[in-house]
Amino acid sequence: MSNQQKQQTVYRLPKQVGYRSIQTHTEPIPEPTKHEVLIKIKALSLNYRDFAIANGTYPFPVKPDVVPLSDCAGEIIDAGSAVDTVRKGDKVVVSFDPTNQYGPQKNWHHGHGGPIDGFLREYAVVPATAVVKIPEESKLGWPQLASLVCTGVTTWNALFGPVSVKPGQVVLVQGTGGVSMTALILCKAFGCSVIVTSSSDDKLQFVQEKYGADHVINYRTTPAWGKEALKLTNGEGVDAIIENGGAGTIEQSLEALKMGGLIAIIGFLAKPDVMPDVALGALSKGAIVRGITVGAKQYLEELVTFVCARGLEIPVDKVFRFDQVQEAYAHLESGSHVGKVCIEL
Ligand SMILES: NC(=O)c1ccc[n+]([C@@H]2O[C@H](COP(=O)([O-])OP(=O)(O)OC[C@H]3O[C@@H](n4cnc5c(N)ncnc54)[C@H](OP(=O)(O)O)[C@@H]3O)[C@@H](O)[C@H]2O)c1
């Protein structure tokens, strides 16, 4: 590499005072040691977490001057002498937490783009054990591949982790963001029916026409959407819920749930006026209420296998350039998206 090529552009968040404070730096391209790989980053995907990290509302540790963003897809351009699982030219995605190979999350200390540096840069060195190879025959674009990392694994864990849905069951997803739209695609491919809730009739029409949502409910015009979900399921209730609202929506989720159903607690988007009695609600429905913490590399491998084997199109709303980072964050902030917001290099 020439001297110029040994440098790269890296974005850092100096303080958690908003995404507009993110700044670029010129830094050396790192070299991989024996068990590491050097990745040329091709695409990044944004999550609500990145927005929360930037503005200081993320409830877990964040390192000072962090390189933001947890989700990247890229190409291996160099590998350490002991690496034999991937090689130069391979397309890969990098696991959210490089220390978590399988099983439950051990802690919140190693997620990219928060407690450790993420991928809003041109090149990154990671342990070879953190990457998952994309099958050569995969036709997915780089932004779609990057979108598998956080929301993809989170929904895979929620739907097919230790407690799994079954084909033919009914799943309700809250909202039309990255988590919900990824869950919709996975559920439909697996043979589940899907109810989507949203604050926007236009978005609901779009997800029915484009992604085949079976039923839709506007949670703004139908605040008692739990009862509506019961009606749509002949009074039986839904088998599983992707709970993105958290404390502010779980009362309706418990209403909508079938006896013995699963509530996968993923997000914290809605705050209640009065906290409902979740314990009594869960008891009365015999519910499984399960907190989801992204997921291990094992889930990323399973997800990549499923998505690539079935040629599933992960819903990407809009792709920005590497010099449009502020615009990408602003688009996520606007809430106008359906699916993922990405950056391509
Ligand atoms: N636990 C984990 O491991 C994990 C992993 C990934 C994400 N998350 C969390 O999951 C949540 C969703 O993430 P995301 O990346 O999908 O966010 P996103 O792309 O920004 O989408 C959020 C969507 O949620 C919907 N929404 C907002 N308030 C709502 C409410 N009160 N009731 C129902 N829906 C509501 C909106 O849909 P409409 O515009 O259609 O109304 C919005 O577009 C966030 O809280 C995020 O932090 C957690």
C-alpha cells in the first residue's frame, strides 16, 4: 500500500450530545495479527440503538470517542497467518458482539459501536472468529447483508431462539422499522401469518402490498389494538409478539396474546402513563415473556444460512453515501422509514 492508502477516514462520536457532533478523522489502516482479518467495509446499517447512543439515551455503557455503528458487511482483504476459516476476497458480516460465539449474551461490554468501536470507517480489523462468511451464490446487496447483523439476529433470536414459533402460527410485529420488517420477512418465509401495527395508514398499505403482511392495525387510531388482534384471530390471540414499544405497549400485547404465547421484549420505544401489572397479565395468559439481547454469532450463522438459501430480500428503505452520515441519521430520526436505513461505501 502507498502511504496515502495506509490512511483511512474514520467517524467518531466525541460526546453523546447528538449525531450532529460525529466528526471525521484520518487514521492509519490497522494490520491484522495472527488470528485477525482486515475488512474493507462495503456497507453499514443503522439501528435505533445508534441514534440512542449518539444522543445519550442508550441505557448501557458507551466508550468515549467511539466509532459508531454495529452493523457492517465487507470484503476480507488481508488475514493473519493462523486464519483458515476465511480468506482474501470472501464476503463477510461481523457479529454484533465478537466475544459471544453461542448461547445467551454474557454482558453488555462488547457490542460494536457502543462499549467498543464500531464500523463507521473504511477498514476494520476484527478477530477471524467474529466473522460469518456469506455463501458465494448469494445475490443480496451489501446494505441488505449489513442489515442482518443487529436487527436480523435480534429477530432470529426472538423467533427461533430457545423458544421458537412454529409454521402456521400468528406473529404480531409492532411498527414498521428495521426489527419489525425483518421479522415480517423471516416469518412469511417460515410459514407464519403476520399482523403489523403502525402509526401510519400509508405505511400499513405499503407493507401489505410490498411485503405481504396478512393483517394490519393502526395503533394510533386504534389504541385498543390488543382487542383488534383478538378479533383478527377469532378470539384466540396471537402466538408471538415482537415487543418494540416495551413498557408503553405491553398491556396491549398481553391483551392480544394467545394463552401460552410468547412476548419477545426487544425495544423501549413507548412509555406508559401508568405502569401495567405485567406479572399478573403474564400469569393470567400463561405467557412466556422473554427479554432479547441481540444474539450470539451462532444465530448470525443460522440467519445467513436461512436468508441466503431462500434468497430473502431484507427490506432496505434508503441507502446513503459514506459522506452522508448526518443525512442517514436524520432519516432514521424522522421515523419516515419502512425497514432499514443504510450507508454504502
Ligand atoms: N433488545 C435488542 O437486542 C434490540 C436489538 C435491536 C433493536 N432493539 C430495539 O428495538 C426497537 C426497534 O428498533 P428498530 O431498529 O426497528 O427501530 P426503527 O427502525 O427506528 O423503527 C422503530 C419503529 O417503531 C415504531 N414505533 C414507535 N413507537 C411505537 C409505539 N409506541 N408502538 C408501536 N410501534 C412504535 C415506529 O413504526 P411506525 O412508524 O410504523 O409507527 C418506528 O418506525 C428499538 O427500541 C431498539 O432499540 C433492541
